[in-house]
Amino acid sequence: MTATIILVLVVATALAFDFTNGFHDTGNAMATSIATGALRPKVAVALSAVLNLVGAFLSLAVAAAIAKDLIDQGTLTAAAGDKGLTLIFCGLVGGITWNLLTWLLGLPSSSSHALIGGIVGAVLAGVGTSGVLWTGVASKVVIPALMAPFIAGGVAALGTWLIFKVTGGVREGNRKEGFRWGQVASASLVSLAHGTNDAQKTMGVITLALVVSGSLAAGATTPDWVIFSCALAIALGTYLGGWRIIRTLGKGLVEIEPAQGMAAESSSAAVILASSHFGLSLSTTHVATGSILGTGVGKKGAQVRWGIAGRMVIAWILTLPAAGLVGAITYAVAAGIGGFAGTLVVFAIMVGLAGYMWVRSRRAPIGHDNVNDEWEGALEPAASVPAAV
């Protein structure tokens, strides 16, 4: 009976993570469209929510990778009592905590890396290095994380340069109007691509929990009810709109024009869809940010806030170890108390932290009505990136 209750708690917490993933990553698809006025803020998040919902049903390659290629199912299944489920639960707590903290700070960090880092940290604390499939972590997570921003940025920079080269003789007003419509299409494609990648990660975690609990055979495909519930959770989170992060991506990095927005979104969509096809647990945040910075580099005379970009890179570097540390600490707390009581205490701590961060966010609220307000802070020429680094 206790194992069933913990399994239900794990599934509910996983869906809560999926919800935070939705509002944390809305800006990846819609920040530039909102910043350029191609879409009104509320329309943008509603469109993104619907397309995330649809995208979640289009591929299961990433879900399979999360369930099978990162954590040793056999080690968790063999763990005494409910230990395997408790480890997954504490990993989810690590991911949610980091997601909410970076949302509060308006930093577009990776929800994917927060989730993976939290679970790896908890597993390391509970069963040691034997519970982690390091080859899978390197090939499916670390290497794509290092490559994705540069690939997306390079594609976006080239696309931006070509766009301004080809349309240089077009009247400014006509060019902006045309590319605003182009942005609607490209942003929609990013939202669809986001659903094919990020929603899958929570599906994989729930599938892993079902296998560990004995409710699902090892190697089984993700059940339909898991696919639907994860798709719905990420869509609802997306509709809520992570306005703090949307503002950072849309106004804090580059003063972006519709042509640049379309180039950034097209680059992001191409890279995310390719990674979903190959089952790579890519950070869509890294891709979107790299694409936006690439449009600044690709446009002659463009300016970038490299200080904001530097803060974001620091958050990226810290995400895996920080979420892992939270996962490890919460497992130590749960194991120290023991049994179902330990799991409940950790759950209460997570809810308390989430409530505190929400209250803090109300001190300087950001919503659809002020997301496009002017950003304070100096811009630097895009070509100054070597000096900044």
C-alpha cells in the first residue's frame, strides 16, 4: 500500500515538474514573436500551449532515452523497499527547485538538465555510481549540451546575414510586416518541436518509475495515459506564460527585429526537431538562446547585452550540479527520517520552497502587460564578443 502511495506521489510530482517546464520554456518559442509585436502576448502563449500539446504526441524517442539510457533500471528495481521510487522522487524535487529558482531570477536555464541533474544526484547519493549509465549521460546529455548553442547560433547568424542580404532593397515597412507573418509560422514550429522533446522527458521519468515499482515490464513502451497527462501538463504550464523568462529572452539579450526573430525561431526548430529524431535530450533553452545571440552576431551593426548572456551561461554551467546537489540532499533527508514519513517531509519542504518563491516573485511582478517594457542596461556591439569572453 505504501509503495502505491509513493508511486502516485512520484507521478504527481513528475507532472508538477512538467508544468514548471511549460512556463519556464515558453520563451524559447515565443519570446522573439512577443518582443517584435508579431503576436500579442496572450495569443502567443495560447498558440504555444496548443502546439506543445500536439507535439507531445509526435515522438517517443526522447522518452525512451530518459527511461532506459541514463539510469540503470535494474539497480533501482533491486533497491530495498521503496528506495528506487524515493530516489526518483527526490530527483524530481531537485529539478523543480532549480526550475523555480531560475524562473524567479528570470534566467533561461535548462529544465531538461535540471531534471536529469536532480535524478542523477539522488541516484548517486542512494546507490552510488553503479546506478548511473555514464555513457548515456555523456552521449545523450553532455555532448549535445556543449554543441547545441553553437550549432543553433551559427545557423541563426548565417540565416540572419542571408535575410538582410537578400531583402536589403525591400522597403523597411514591407520587410518588417512580411517577417512578422513569417515569425508566426516559425514560432509555431518551435512550439511543436518543443513538445516533441521536452514533454518526452517527464514521460520517460514516469515510465522509469512504473518499471521500478513493478507496474510496467522493463523495456515496455510509454503507456498512453502517461503521454496524455504529460502533454496536458506541459501545455497548461505553457499557457500560464513564464513572463519573467520571456522578458529576458525577448528584451534582455538583443534588440531584435522581425527578420532576426524568424531566423532565430527557424534555427531553433530545425535543431530541436533533429535532436528529437535522434533521441537526444537536448536543452531547448540552450538552443533558443544560442539562436537569439546568433541573430545579433549575424546582423551588421547589431548590439548584444553580453553581461546578461554571461549570467545565463553561468546558470547553464551550474544547472546539472546544483539540481544534483538538491536531489542528493533531499534523498539524505528522506532516508534519514525513513519510510513514507521521509518522503512526505521532503514533499512538504518542496511545497514550502515553491510557495516562498512565488511570494517573492509578487514583489516585482512581470506579466503580459509589462513583458515588453524597455530593458535597463547598456548594449554592446555584437562584434565585441571576444573581448567580453
